[in-house]
Amino acid sequence: MRAPEHVRPVDGADYDQVVTEKLEPPQRSVAHEVLGERRPSGRVRLSGGTAAR
């Protein structure tokens, strides 16, 4: 969730006592380490002129 795009303060609420902390970025999964970055979806032209998904 990206806070500026998805949340907003409630009108009239006092947030002075709210404890906040910066979270660490998520760890990369084993699958991501093995497979690498995902390729974009869509149609790809193969060398034989055949389209595949």
C-alpha cells in the first residue's frame, strides 16, 4: 500500500499519540532469487512467425 495514494487522515482526529516507525523493505523470496525478475505479460513474436502467450 502506498500511503499518499491510498489513505488519508480522518477529519477531526488527533494523531499526536500515534506511534510510527519505518518498516524495513520486504525480503526477496527464494523464487525471486532463483527465477529473477518477472517478464512483462503479453504477446511475443517467436522466430517462426508464430505468436504465443
